[in-house]
Amino acid sequence: MRKLLLVLIPCGAAFAGSLDMSTLACKNLKINSATTLSDIQNNCVIKKQETAKGLYEVEFVNDATKKEVTCSFPSNDPKALLNSCK
């Protein structure tokens, strides 16, 4: 159990450090770890969607900064939860 926790802590730190999540939004949607693929697809201006490196990646425009962002999900299931954004 302790080994599992040690593996999960660095992953969470990489998630938080890869992008300022407080400024990540589309329309009225504030994007966070509870965001699903369907939330992104229904609220964001999508540039590209593809499977890459075993993850489903969605590239879209962040309404708060007007910059392109790529978020990864474990699959293309609409209920899949956000893995990370960069």
C-alpha cells in the first residue's frame, strides 16, 4: 500500500504543475480533475481529438487565456475523467 501511495503522489504533482488549472475554462465550465470528456466536448471549441500514447487527447481553446490546451483522458468514453492537461 505504501508503494502505491508513493507512485500516486508524483503523478498528482505533475498534473498540478503542468498547467495553471485555475485559469482553465470553457464557457461556464471550470475544468478540473472531476471534468469528463463529454464536459469538454460539449463546452469547448475543439481543435483536434485523437488517441495518442494510449490516451485519448483533446485539443481545444481555453476561453480564459485564448490559448490552445491539450487534455488527456484514459479513453474516448464520454464519462472518462480528465487525466492531465498541458
